[in-house]
Amino acid sequence: EVQLLESGGGLVQPGGSLRLSCAASGFTFTIFAMTWVRQAPGKGLEWVSSISATSGSIYYADSVKGRFTISRDNSKNTLYLQMNTLRAEDSAVYYCAKGTENKWWLFDYWGQGTLVTVSS
Amino acid sequence: EIVMTQSPATLSVSPGERGTLSCRASQSVSSNLAWYQQKPGQAPRLLIYGASTRATGIPARFSGSGSGTEFSLIISSLQSEDFAVYYCHQYNNWPLTFGGGTKVEIK
């Protein structure tokens, strides 16, 4: 059974940093692209960042470029999102999502999310 | 950036009735269009990909159609568990984008 378990969310002051993790199990993590998607309270889904299986291709939304860094450790089956210079508008539930074999940026499994609140 | 526009924002339907949700892309996304269902407090669930292919375990009452810029999700006979928010998602171009969602509520 595919499982994605996010962690690392919490309350942080504006300008602060957080590192999110997504522990994957139930599939061969090393061959699938992974993505972070966020959802502000009561709002829709917003793509944040994606990384290919080998980390050779990385993409960011303009809203987080230069502040967030996506990475993965295939030896630990874990995806990361380092978030720096956080702003109030970054407050959201952050989901990690697994790509499919044929379409890397189509998401067939999602974690339950971790809540990030940026507030003083 | 490809803008995905969903309509209506809210769809009020009685159980057993048919519901039709629309998604329009600001430029062609070919058939690289997916639909997700999200219930309160839950993660999104993949329903349809490739515009018309049901994901594993998705009931046959869900069907998708369209290509290019116009897409539809049809729920043939709404069940109580289908009342949720539905999002379309294009995975044809960067940045990846989602529609604003359609909330399907009980009439």
C-alpha cells in the first residue's frame, strides 16, 4: 500500500524557516517523480515544486522560487521541502504527491498533509 | 501560465441525479488533464487522468471527456459519498496548474 507521510509543519514567524519531510513507503520511491502542492485555508490547490526521480529536473512556482528548495534522499525514501523567508501567504496545508510512471507530473497518490502557519 | 477555469463554482444536485462539471484551459493542454475529488479534511484523490481514463478503483458513474481546452466530468447518478469539491489539473505545461474547484453540494 502506497503511503506518504508528511511532517515538519508548525507555527513560524514571518521571515523564518521550516523544513518539511515526506516519508514514502509501499512503492519504489527511487523511480518516481515527487511534488509538493499546497492549499491555503478554504482555498484551492496550488502547485509548489516538483523533482524528478534522480533529482535531475527540478521546478518551482514563481511564488516560491528563490525561497524554497526541494530535494530528496532516495536512500531514505524521503522528500523534503526547505522553506526560507516565509511569508504569511505561505500559510497552507502542504501535501506531497507521487507522480505516475508514464506522466511524472500526474499525481496518483497524496499524503494527508502538514499544516504550516506563518504568523507573528 | 495556463489558467484553468472551472464552472460552476457550486453545483447543487439531488442524490441520484446527474452532475456535469466543466473545466476550460486558457490554451491547449492536449489530453493531459486530470480530475481530483477532495472531501473536507482529506487529501485529494485522483479520479480521472488523460481527460477520460478512470483511475484505479473509481466507480463507472464517473466519466471524463474533452481535449485541447474544453473538458467535462460527469457523475451519472450522484451518491451521498460524491458530495465534495472537484479540481481539474493540467500537467501538460509548466507551471502545473489547477482549476479553482467546483463544490458539489446536496440540493
